[in-house]
Amino acid sequence: MPVLQSETAKIRQFLKSRLQTDVTSFRGYESEWQNIRDLLFRTAEHGESNSALLLGTRGSGKTTLITSVLADLLPEDNFYRNTVIVYLNGLLHTDDRLALKSATAQMNLENAVDGKVFGSFAENLAFLLECLKAGDKKKSKSVVFILEEFDLFCSHHNQTLLYNLFDVAQSAQAPICVLGITARLDVIELLEKRVKSRFSHRQIFLLPKENDFKGRVELFKTLLKLPTEKEMKEFNKTFKPIPEDALQNQELPLLRRVFDPRSFSFSTKTISQWNKHIDALASNPKVISVLQNMYDYEVIEATFKTFLFELVCQLHDDNPLLTVEEVQAQGQQFEGDDKIHILCGLSVLELCLVIAMKHHSEIYDRDPFNFEMILTRYNKFANASTTMQGIERSVVLKAYEHVKNLELIAPISNASTSKVQKEYQLHRLLLTYGQIGQAVVKSQNLPTEVCQWAQSSLI
């Protein structure tokens, strides 16, 4: 007899699926979304050739925007029957030969025609260009090239692939749309002059919104709530299934897993109770404070989804609801600084040396230092202290080396320092003063004198 899945387990599975696999729901940036959609639609419908770059920071939603546009266009019979989508990734296709091999496979022009097999890069490129140029606007299928990590394609030898793609797009020999996706805002400067002259210079920017905290709270509720019966009816009216024929490209990973809320079902009582709980959670001042701190720290939605995913993973039968304490604990973990945790694990002597480095950097405007300088500053404190006296030089040197091994300080290396004794080798502090201050506050059983010395370099 099959074991029935509990409501809590079903809620957890639904929310995890939504947070992980919902790659077609794109929020905000309506004008940018419409701009990309119009580009692809005109290429397929009217045979226009276009080229564009989609620019934005990591995690800002560039790939999700493209996926959302494709999910909207592919259900239209006219689009997917008249369009071939070629997906290339700069991390996978590390040179033009691999990129061309993948492109010909995705365009179903595999290597052999009239019994001839193409082996060399030059023959493959010539064959692909001949196929593209032989078409015309009325009869040819449109080809959409999506180049993920576009900046990596700029490092290929002579930028041959980019040059030929942009050349075909500019000369309008066959309907082709070249869409580059990159996180480098200066990518235009990486293009060679002959490539740049053939690019349309159409750039679309996705810049994170930094003053929309209300939108972040609404997103918190949207991602954690269960869909009501009314919302499911609206979804059924607007949902457009993607034909299986349109997903046969094995190298197009964007639409491989599409989230479908209809595969989950909940009772009306469960939906009502859970949604009320999420509303109450989102209106709690402590939760709002955590969300505000996170928003000040990071505005990107992808990072926020990771935070919610880790929160949802804590749901189980003994803990069926998300609590304020769990949100606070997860928020502290999210905001946690690894270097502060390392500092809190140091011995009192090692922390004293870090404080001495901090005072040296403050006084001398972050100039480099060596062991002897730090030892002199530490000894001034130790001689006036009642708890840090009588520590041998060799012990202090060992503590200094441990701080160096933890990469809290970094040696300044050049040809002249290779012969310098380790006590006189120059180092630079890799910590901020705020990190050291927080570590001193959080460290347990730290002598009062050390805490006071951390606040002021005066002894």
C-alpha cells in the first residue's frame, strides 16, 4: 500500500519546485522584455535580421528573460515552425570549431551533404555560411543565435564566428538574429574594429532596482504562497503549452524543465491556512527587518530565491510552519562573514596581533608591515597589560605565521623580497576595520584590556 504524502511534504515539494524550476516567470523590466520579444518576433514573422546585446550583473535575470520570451513565442505555431534556435555558451564552446560543430548540429545540417563529409574548421564554416546566405527572406527559416557568456566568444581567435554572424545579420542575406548575453558592461570594447562595424550597437541593460523594498516584500509573499483556485483558473486561461517538436533541440537547456503548478493539488483549507500564515509572517516587524537588511546587502532576485529555498527546506511534519525565529536565523547566516568567524576562532594572542596590525594600518594609512613592526606595537600593549606579559618571541612569531596561513594577511612579493628573512618580509592586511571590530565584540572570554585596546590605539 503506497504511503500517503503529508500536506507539509507536499507544500515543501511545491515551493522547492517553484524556487528551482520556475524559469519562465519573469518579473519587472516590462519594456526590456517587450523589446527582446519584438526582436525575435520580427525576425520570425517578417524576416528581419537583427543583433543585440543583453547586459546586466550576475543573477539579474538575463537568461530568465530570454527563457520567458521563448516560452511566450514557441507556443505560436507560426514562430516555432519558421524559426531555428541555436544556443551557444562561451563556457562550453571554448573555440570557434566547437561552436560551429554545435551550431550545425542544432540547425540539422549535420556534416554530410551529397555524400561529402566536412572535417576542417574552414570547410565547416564555409558550408554553414553558404546555407545561411543561400536563403531569402520569404522562403528561409529564421535562425536565432543565443550566445550566452558573450564576452568569452570575444576571446576566440580573430573573432571569426562573431564577425561572420554579424556580417550575415547586417547584409540581410538570410533572416538571422544574434542575441548576446553577458555580465560585462564594457563588452563592446572587446570587439575588433571589423566586428564592431557590423554590430547594430543595440544594447539592452538589466540594472537591479535598488529602491523597491515593497516589491521585495511582495515577492516574499508571491514565492511562498500556494496558488488559490481563482489563480489556477486564470493560469489555465493564459497558459500556452510548448509543442514537443519545439523542444527537440538537445543542446537548448533553457526550457528543459518548466514548472507547472497544475501537477500539485492542495485542499482549500490547507491553501487558506498557509496563505494566512505567510501574510502574517510578511507583516511581522522582525521579518521585515531581516528582509530589509538582506535587501540592503543584495538586491538580486536569484540570491533571494536561494535564501527562501534554504528556509523552505526546514519544513517537516514536526515543524509544519515557517517561524520568525527561523527567518532570523537564516538571515544571520546569509549576512554572516566567513572572515569574522575565522577571527572569532583565533587565540587571544593571535587576535592581539591582528589588532596591532589594525592600529598600524590606521596610523600609516594601510602601509605594509613586517613582524618586527607588529611585535614592537604588541609589546607596548603587553608591557602595560596584566594578562599578556611573559610571552616569548618565538611563540609570538608562530602566532604571526598562523595568521598569515589563514590568509588574513598577504605577503608583498617581488624579486627583492625572496632573500629577506621572514621576520622582515612585508605584508598587507586583508581585513576591514569593521570586521576586526565585530570579531572583538563577538569573541567570548576576551580580556577587557584587549577589548579596550581594540577600540583605541592609545595605551
